[in-house]
Amino acid sequence: MKEPVFSRILKYMLYAAFVVGLVGAATLPFTIDRFFFIFRTAASLMPGYRAAILPFLMAVAVPCLWVVLEMIFMLNTIPAQPFVMRNVKALYRIGVIFFVLAAAFFLWCIFYYFSIVIFAGGFLVVGSGLFAFTLSELIRAAVVLRTENELTI
């Protein structure tokens, strides 16, 4: 089966997002200093804010890059057979990662610095995790139906 155009475009966008995310994560210690120099926010003037925000952003960047890689691997299965158990497990892992990220966002808001944007982002990530779990179950049902159809033929 030929790969659909939109999935090919999405795959290239994910490749670009992965490279940009990797470069962004690698240069984060330098860019955060430049950001604090240019934009003097109330949070950046708090003592120890850089020491807290840098590990938080690095800890958030790694799971985000993992999600992008999982999505690239899933898109690579579209031309051959997208309804495979590997995609079910990948979507389940993505859902778990989203819930861990949401917990990190909420803990950041509760214990360190409350920001309505980070708090709202946490709810967005929870919704994305629920969506990933739902897609995981949907593809699991498709895998079961496909295997049952293969057995009856």
C-alpha cells in the first residue's frame, strides 16, 4: 500500500520536531540564561529559579522526545499494516507519558510557582493521555478483528 500524503507530511514534521527538540534540549542551559537576561519576569528574579526550572524543563523534554519517536515509529507502519500490537503498546506508553507529564506540571504549580498557563497545560496533557488510551483500545480491537478474520480465511 502506498503511504498517504498526509501521513508522509506528518512524518517529516515529526522528524523536524525531533531534531529541533533535541537541539533545544541540548542548548537549554544556554538559552535559559539568555531568556532570563532578555525577559526579566517576576519568576526569573526569584532566588534559585534557574536551578529549579532547568532540571524541570530537561525532565519534561526527554519524555516529549520519546513521544515524538513513538509517533514516528507508528507512522512507519502505515504503508504495510497499521493495526499491529506494537502500535497498541506505543499508544499506551504515550498515554502513560502524558499522565506523568501532567503530574509534573501540577506538582510544579503546587510546590514551586503557580502559573495558569502551566496549570492549563496540565489539563491539556491529561486530555491527550486519555485520547492516547482510547486510541490504544481502538487499535487493540482492530488487531483482534484482523487476527480473527485471518483465521477464518
